[in-house]
Amino acid sequence: MAPAFTAFSGRARQRMTWCRTACVAAMLAATACTGSTAAPSSTQTMRGEVSDPTGDALSDPRVPVAPDLVRATADVVAGSVTFVIHFAPGTLDRQTTRVSVLLDTDQDGSTGIQQASGIGADYDIDLAAGTSQAAITKADPASCAAHLSCFVPVGSMAVILTADSVQVIVPLSLLGNDDGRLSFQASSYVLVAPLISVVFDFIPDSGLQPARVQ
């Protein structure tokens, strides 16, 4: 049976929510494994940054304060990529807020799990404020087409919390030894019931070009 999700207007938001719910299910059900062969350069340094208007998050009566995304950065240094996701003041709930960061590591929209933003998501990083853990998962297009999990676990990393941001450092070895050049889109959401997620905000907004690290 396909996992349930909370639908908002727009087919793109439904697809993103469905993929995220499947990813959460995979994270809870499986253990981490390791990935590939060729090592990326430890001296590679790159950056990507994107902003989003304050106050554009959707609302839901089951969630008192909607997690409102305002800025996201990605920095590639010494063989790792650091993502920092910023929220409007007072909208990050340390118990319930979650963030999904979809990565197009080959910057080819025809591979991975296709999104309305034009990226083909090859990996997803799911950050949970409540557990201070981020699950890194890899796209599984065949399973997704069969309405099973769209992503399978490959590892996990610690999440660093501040009053208005979440941060995770991910070794590129967990992303298929990517060289650091990638596109990404993040979204904030809350699990209102097991396997039922409510999406509140995207950065960049759905339909816009994804952020790029280069």
C-alpha cells in the first residue's frame, strides 16, 4: 500500500510530499549502508545560496506555527558539503520541524526522481529537529515507479540546531563521491501522524529553478 500524504494545491506539491513520506518510511525501517569508489578532491571549495520571502509558508490547524524557510546555503569544503537552513524567527519548532533537502548531484533532470523544479533528485537529506539526526537516502526510481519507497537509506549524520536554523555536514562519500557540483531544493514539513506529512514551505519556491552549488 502506498503511504498516505496530506495534499495541497498543485501536482508538484503532492509528488514532493509523497516522495518525502516514502523517504521517512525508509529511514525508520532500514539501516545505513555505504556507497561508491572514486574519491572526490579534498581541496574542492564551492558554494550555493538561495533566499525565500518571509511569511509565505502555508498554514494547517494541526500545527500552531508553520516552519517558514527564508534562506539556505550549501558549502563544499574538504570533501564534505555543509547545508544550513534558516527559518523566520520563531518558526523553528525543536520538537516537530523537519526539513527535506533534495539533491540533483549529476544536475541532470532526466535521472533520479523528477521534481517540478526541473531537478532529478538523486539524494534526499531529511533533517529532524526533534532527534538532531539527518537521514541521507539515495533515489530508487524503479521502486518509486512501483509506488514503493522512492529513496533508500545510505547513512545518517548529526544535525546542529540554533534558535532559527538547522545545519548538517555530509561527506561527499555518502553522495556517491560527488564532486560537490549539484542542484538542490529544500522544503519544511511536519509529521502530523505516522507517515502523514504536511509541507509548509519550499526554497526556492516550487516551480522556480533550483539552487546550484558551483
